[in-house]
Amino acid sequence: MNQEPHLISFTVIDNDQRFPIKVRRGCYPNLMFLLKEEMGLDSFGECGGVGRCATCVVRAIGIKGISANKERNEPNTLEQLGYDEKNIRLSCQLFITSDLEGTEITILDI
């Protein structure tokens, strides 16, 4: 039986332009790598995904499941930069899972 792999669909907003994204779970290590590659963001994610530089900040509306929790370095990094909004996230700390299905992700200017 030939089954098409489950695709995760969400929207990325960059400079007021909306980009529909469809991707297989686990195709990228995290959202930061997907955004760098698919959106061509050169100075995005300078620390390589360890959650310390905050050059991959996004507003993510609609995240579900365990992905809604901020873990590891993310809370401290965002707090140091004055971000206290629940929906502000480091894209390097968001994995490509079904938790992102239907999410609206806005790339924030740093």
C-alpha cells in the first residue's frame, strides 16, 4: 500500500507577506533551519540553534501540545531581551511536529 507521508501545514508571515508551508515531520532539525532554508534568511539563527542569540525570534499563534511549552535556554534568553509575551518564541526551539499544524508564524525584526 502506497501512503503519502503526513504533511504539516502552517503559515509564515515575513514583511507582511504570507507564505503557506507544507512539510513532513522531522524534515528539518527545527523551525529555524526550515525558515533559513525556505525563506533565505541570512542572519537568522546565528548561534546555530542552541537558544542563546535570539536572532530567530518569531511570534507563533496556535501552537498545540508540548511545543507550547518554553524549555531549555528559551525562557531566559527571551526574558533578557524583554520578551514576556507567551506567543514570542525562538524558532530554534520549535520542532517540526504536528503541534505546528495550522500555526501562524510571524518572523520578527530583531
